[in-house]
Amino acid sequence: GVIDLNPTRGLEPLAVARAHSQLFVRSNESRFSDLSGLVQCARHQLPTCRQARPLRVSLFGGRGATEDQLFSALEQALGFDAAEDSISDPAKRYLSLLQSDADLLLEQPGDVRTFLEHGLIKPIFTFRPERLPAFPEIPSYADLDRPLPDLPRIRGFFVHPDTPPGRIDYLRRAFAAASRTPEIQRYASELYISGDDILVDREGIAKFIEKFLQTYRRLIDKT
């Protein structure tokens, strides 16, 4: 409701990629090493986690934002609580974890690829209906007893609906052809985006975005 624009009716989508977030910890985190350990630590059930302050998670967006909705749903599903730090600046958000100001980071893996490749951080949960192919050992929604909302970050290309139809058709065919090239497939893989998460047909994009909006509206109405 902040912007009076529907991305599939007020715009013409050409291509959309779904980037699913993950929950990260420092690789040298000594108190816990997986999701089960996180829950025990947040509940102060581990000898190393009987500190006074609660665990803290750094994420983008404030109360009601998609990242807040994702993390809140995980807290409810697993029965734990952690404090949220909303940090808009990406560099500050990542540093908050690396410098131990935060205990957890919620982010898309492609955005923290450098830290992953250098072994500074590691994922412990994937906010996705299935496990991410690049991280087959990391649990996802499928490993929980209750469903969680599917709210990936949407990244795509759109044009104004008044663009001449012939130009829209040309662009749509160009993006569809580009999505099948080895270069784009390799680029997506480097950002931990699977081929199934790249949408180029208008009907598929519209169905996905409408489902996303319905999910988000339902969550907002509950808060």
C-alpha cells in the first residue's frame, strides 16, 4: 500500500529472479553450530549461552518488512526469541556479524558470497520450501514441522506498459534467450540462484508475484 503500483499490471515484466535468504552465523561461532544449537542457545539451555543479553540478528527492513516476517515465522515455528537489528547499509549489516555485534545475519547468499568463499560465515538455515542445491546439507522449510511463508527477494527487469508492443515483444524474446545461455546460468549459479528461480514467461511471473503479494498481505494483516 505504500506504492500504488502492481508490478504485473502497472508494469510489463520481462524477467524475474527469486533470491532466497539464508540465516548465517560466524564460522568460528563456538556456542552453537547449527539450527538446533541456535534454538538451545536462544533458550539459554547451553552452558555457553547463559548470558544475560538475548541473541541478536541483523537484517534489512524494519517491523513488518519481508525479512522481519521471515525471521518472526522461524521464531514461532521453533519456539525461540532473538532481538532484531534493522540495518539498511549492507556493509554495516555484514560487519555487525563479523565484529560480533550481532550473532546472526539474514541475507541472500549471493550478496555475501565473498564472506562465504573466504570461510568467514556459514549458513544454518535456508528460507526456501526446499533445500538450496548449492547447500544441500542446510535445512529449509521442508525440514520443519510447520509451513513458513515463501517470501524471496524479487530481482527483475520491467518496462513501462506504454512501451510499444513490438519493442516489448522483442525485449521479452531477448531476455528469454539470454536466460538459457551458459553465461547467465553460470552467473546465477555463482549467486546461488537455481535455474528454476529464473522466470521469463509473463504468465509465470504474474502468478509468482501475485502469490507473493497475497502471502505478504496476509502476514501484514496479522501484525
